[in-house]
Amino acid sequence: MHLIYHESFVEHEQWPGHPERPERLMAIKEALEAHGLWKGPVPIEPVPRELLAHIHQPSYIERLKNTGPGFLDADTAWADSTFDTAMRALGGAYTGVRKTLTTGQPSLCLLRPPGHHAGPDYFGGFCYFNNAALAAETARHEGVERVAIVDIDVHHGNGTRDIMAARRDILYLSTHQWGIYPGTGPNDDVGEDEGEGYTVNLALPSGSGDSTYSDAFDKVAEPILDDHKPGFIVVSIGMDAHYMDPLATLSLSTPGYLSLCQRLVDMAKERCSGKIVFVLEGGYDLGALGDVGVGLAAMLSEKEMPSVKYDMIRDDSVRGADGVASTIHAQKEYWSL
């Protein structure tokens, strides 16, 4: 496993008491250290500006570069150091993909600020630039024909969706809670123009957890990935669909999370020679971050899985079955569902 991290990521701060706080990364780092899974992070390469221009409009990049300290919106602040830190996070995604392509070993990118709410020319939801979209574009730039982004976060990645909506070479599949921020990602949104069918939304109701996600992967995610045949998988891993998270009401347990991650790792081994990177998005309960983070790091390092703390199953009856069925209805003309 390649570990992508930089000390500046824990120096980034919105304001005291903000949920997207430095302690998020510190909780994961401390858990990895306690289990002997922390190792020297890979030096981060800068992102070529011409590559970033495939993700964000150059005028938007320059506008942020020249922004002074203040509040961009009610949830998202800007400081003198934010541009450099956000660019370094992009560099972390870029570096992780390149290392994985070179070695065939997975990468775990522990990045801040997160990115999946950042679109072609907009910020929001604590995000400025889109790390996962940049990761996928890097794989394409390096010669991978088809890429898949799988977004497991309680919030819909509206920015990633808007960047990728008209493309067929990069599939975007998102699992998220319906009816919360940012209010996008209905099950019947299938993308646009040439990309029709290559945006897949599994919008799930409150309370959906382990059994619903298993059902969604069985009936939607795995069949679509089988059909798409990606040569590289990017996972936007937000840990806020956990039942411990304070910002939403999905109910994945730590074993539920790790089961999904294992399925994606196994898919990558079977379909694309193990080429997979995990890019951190949300997650706001420190205990859940450490619990899932250490299990994921052990999995990617092929080490013995440590015991987990949060293993309660709160959804054993497929509470989100209607959401899964709605996605199947919207996608069945494009994929073998």
C-alpha cells in the first residue's frame, strides 16, 4: 500500500468547531500508528496545470488563487494557505494514481480538504478542488481507457457528477442519502449527452445500512462495473454513512464499510490488476474514522484485520430496497441489470 499524506493537511482549518476539522485526519493517523500500519508517506508531486484544466475551468482556478481570506459560503472558509493546501491535496490524488499504475499496489490518499462537492467552476460543502475527479483524469492521461469512480459518502458528489456527466470513459457511481445536502443525485439522473448511462445514483433513504448496501452492490454496482470493464478504480471514501456520524442518518457499520471496500479491492484485482486508489472525502465522527481507517489500511496492506469497535448491524432488512429498485429501473436500458 502507498500512503499519501502531508502535514499541511492537518493545518487546514475552517474555523473552530467546524465538522471538517484537522482532528479527522489525526484520528486516522493515530489509529494506524497504534496498529503498526503507519509508514512514511509518499512524497507528493505537483499537479500539472494542463491536467487540472480538464477538471476545473482555468478561470475558476485563477479566481480561487486570487481570493482573499474570508467566507466563500456559509460552510466553506478561505485562508491565505488554502489554495496551496488544496493544490497539494490534488497532488496527493495525482501521486497516488501514478504510484499505483507504476507498481500495481493500491494507494490510500488521506487528503484534506475533501473534494467531491467541487465542480467545474464552483466550490461548496468544504471542498475547493475535486481530488477524485483529478485521480480519474490522471489515470486516463496515463493511458487507461476506462475508469470508474465509486463514491461511498453519505452526501452525493455533485461536483464529481457535473465534471463527469457527459463522459463515457469515466463512469461515476454514487451511493448517498437522499434528501440531504447538496440535494442532488436522484436515482433517475443517468448523465447527459454522450455520457448518458454513465452516471449512476443510488439515492437511499434514512436508515439504510449494511443489508441495503450489500443489495445495492449485488444488483447494481458489481453488474455495472462488470459491463464497464474499468482499467482503474477510484474510490471516493467518505466515512459519514456510518451510524456513528453526526451529520446524517445512514447506518453502515464498520464491518459493513470494510465489506464494501473488500468487494471493490477484489473487483480491482479481478478486472484491472489491482489498480485502485481510495481518496478520503467526508466522515465526522472521530471514532468511526479511526475504526474504518485502520481496517481499510490493514486490508490494503494485506495485514491481519484488527478488531473493530462499531459493529452493530442496524439495517438487516434492506431498508433501502425501493431506492435500489428505482436505480435499476433508471439504468436497465444501459447495463445488464
